[in-house]
Amino acid sequence: MALAASIFATLGDEKHYQVAMNNVWRLQVQQDSSPINGGIGDAKTKQVYSYSNLTALNAAFN
């Protein structure tokens, strides 16, 4: 989703950019007790992927 958000941002498509970013933030771990709190990943398995987090950061600052 973050890659799509970056493409929408480049195209100036604010509506689809917001939809894509909402999906990105839906995957953000928001559990203070989790070691991956704040990251894009799976709180249950504690799996995160560098690519997912990097593309989310890049898309957020487009």
C-alpha cells in the first residue's frame, strides 16, 4: 500500500493517496507493551519487514 501511496502522491491524486495511507497506518502496531510498537508489522508474531517500514516512511513524507 505504501508504494501505491507514493505513486498517488507523485500523480497528485490526494483522494487515493489518503485511502492508501489509511491502509498503511491500519497495519501500524499500537501496543505499548510490544517490542515493535510504532512499526508496520504483526504484533502477534512480532514480524516486521524493513521494506514495509521504509516505504511507509517515504510515503508519509511525500
